[in-house]
Amino acid sequence: MSTVIEQAVEARLVAAAPRMPTIPATLHYDRRDPFAVRMSFPAPATLEGVEVYWTFARELLTDGVERAVGDGDVRVRPYGFDRTVVEFHAPEGTAIVHVRTGELRRFLLRTTALVPVGQEHRHVDLDQDLAELMRDAC
């Protein structure tokens, strides 16, 4: 069984230049990092011309399709009947994207099938994580 889920989604960048009203994005989930999801954007869709990705809590995305959540770098909230807004805040500025809520729900269902909510701790390798932290500290 695979430990990684990837799902392409179409994101609508709010206030984007006319040349790119929608951008491809990819949602990633890895059972080895069970509390997190990652959303990546390809190089042509970014100001820097390099792939950009944001990592944030799966719970934030799960809650955000139902109600406004987040007060840090990533914020998520419902928008209308079938869209969810994901805001990414960085020192360089803010990017706001709309994603179809149905696409997010499908992704979240797949992640829950892989690692049920409340069972994430069973997939965390604390010894390996501690070894990586110690190696980085040297």
C-alpha cells in the first residue's frame, strides 16, 4: 500500500494577471508525516519562477471547508456553495486561491482512509525525528 497521496487540483488565483486565471496545484499527503498536508504550485505559476509549496495541518484543511480557521501563515474558509478559499501569508505578500470544495473533500477522504483522524500518532517515528533533529543541530 502506498504511503503517499497526491491529487491535482485547479486553483483560481484571486487578483491574478489575466494570463493565468487558474493555476494547477497539487495536494500531497504522506503517512510518514501524518498531521500535515502540502500544497504545491508549479514554477510558471509563481512570482519567483520556482516551484513553491506550503505545508500545513491536515486538520486546518478539514476544518476550513466547513468554517473559517487559521490565524497564521495559512488560513482556510468556505466561499459560497462549492469553493474554499486558501490564503497563504508570507513577508513577500499574500496569495489567495479558490479551490473547489469537492476536490478538497475527495483528497481529505483519501487521507483519512490512509490514516484515520485520531490515529496519526501511530505513524510518527519519534526516534527517527529525534535523530534528524540531533543531526541538524551539529
